[in-house]
Amino acid sequence: SCTGSSSGSGPTIGGVTLEEATYKSGTNSFAFVNSTSANFSYSSGTPLCYTIDVSSTTASMLKTNSANTGNATIAGQSVTGYDNVTAYYMKMKTGAWDSTPTTYHMYIYADTDSSFYINYWGFPTKAQADAYYYMKDSAYTKQ
């Protein structure tokens, strides 16, 4: 697990700084240790420490509108039942940055300091993350 010391908060996504806490969505969980690292557990598996790099690169993604009143557009096409959100490109790496660690690519969107969405966990390339423009249905919420 991560051994880094607390920075007082989790990562900043756009203008939102996530709290240093554990967030869950179904059986997946993120536990932010500081602003650049988190213990991530997939499907209730053993948590692994990841270094997190949230970039300034953004993309317009689609997030489910729970009231089903959204009227989003993607590539010029209207999509009902979704909202457009500005998501930030994020990389997660296991191991040291200078070794040959596993890197995962995704987009993250935070609606509050205790709730965020990712488009998908586990893409091995940025191109795959770019092409998947739906945020996963359920939010990661602070526990």
C-alpha cells in the first residue's frame, strides 16, 4: 500500500479538490493518501498503491442524468438523458515513475469534493480513454 505522507487533500480535478478519504463505487474503491497517490482496489481485490497524475488536458464526456432530463451533445449529435461534463485526463501507475510500471489511462470528473466519476478503469492507452466518452454510471462517493 502507499507509504507517502498526507498532503491534506486528494487530487484537484478542474476547480474541485477531492478530500483525502476513501471513495467507493460498487466493489471498487479509491483511498487517496495524498494529492498524488491512492490505494486502489478493483472488485474488492487487494488494494495496490498507484501514483496519480491529473493533467490539464480535458475532454467533453457524457454523464448519466438521473432525472433523465439531460440534453447533451457528442460529435454534433444530440444525446438525451445525459449531461455534458468536462473531464480531465488522468494516468495511474503502479511502481516508480522511472521503472516500467503498469500505466492506466482514464478521464475523471469531480462534481463535489466528495464525489467523482471516471469514464473507465483499466485502459492501457490514452487513445482508448479518449474514445470512450461515457462516465461510468455510478459515482465514487466518500465513505
